[in-house]
Amino acid sequence: MEITCVQGDITAQRVDAVVNAANSGLLGGGGVDGAIHRAAGPSLLAECRKVRAEVWPDGLPVGEAVATGAGDLPARWVIHTVGPNRHAGQTDPALLASCFVRSLEVAGEVGARTVAFPAVGAGVYGWDADGVADVAVAAVREHGPAVPGLEEVRFVLLGEPLLGEFRRALGSAEGQPKRPEM
């Protein structure tokens, strides 16, 4: 399994599954969530409403993940996960790691070979980029190989600061020491 990181737009990734940094309501929002919903079109919202009605009527819990179709995205599935909100006191790195682990498990359940992740938690939920990078990379390195058929996990990051932290965490940024695991 290959782990890569790129700067780019997650909604333009040609992968089997795109991970959405969703809110528990699953009905769209800001940041990555809003961008994915806008790019996917109305069928994504319809599928999310169905998931809410049939599977998670009280909303998707923090650290959990669920798959839907991808609508108009160049992916086959969207895997929605809810990151912990540091501003609301959800500061346990295990909750953050669960987003990545459960998303990988769901990717395996739907048969995805390639998965694109955003920096779950690094936006309005208040997690520092370095902490997200460390947790995300450790979770993927530990749990990704157990996902049958998984060939690539790609972290797709909007800006240079996030990209730099993920490169550092992956050990591929020249001249930057690897920080200890969280």
C-alpha cells in the first residue's frame, strides 16, 4: 500500500473513495464538507438524508464513518467521517485516529482500492496541522495494510502548511526531523 500527499482539490481526485470531513448531520456544511456536497450535486444530499433516516437518525457520531455514492464527483464513493471538535473539549487523539481507521474500514467494506483523505479536524474543529498529520499518518500506516485490496491512500491538502506537515509526518520532507507519535 502506498501513502502519498499532494496539494490540491479533493473534489477533483480520481480515486475510488473520497473521505469527507463531515459534521454529524451529514447534510453539508462549510470547508471540505461544503465543497464535496457542492461538487457532488443533489444526489449526495439525497443519499445522506437516507442514511440519516435509516441508519443514523441522531447523526453520525464523532469518529464513526459511513459511505454513500459520490454523485457527480470523479470518485465512486464518499466516506463521511466526523472529526472531534477541540473547541467543544473533544481533545483525545484517539477520537481523531478513529476517523481515519473507521474510514479505512468502510473503504474496505465497499471495495475501494484508492482513497483520498483531507486533513480531518484541521479546519474549524481546531486541531493543529502537525497533530492531525501525525495521527492520520500513524493510523493509516497501522491500519491501512489490513484493508483488503487497498493500494493507495492519498492525503489531499489545500495549502502548503498542511502539505508540509503531512510530508514531515510521512518522513519525506528534506531536512525536517520526524516528530514523535502522539
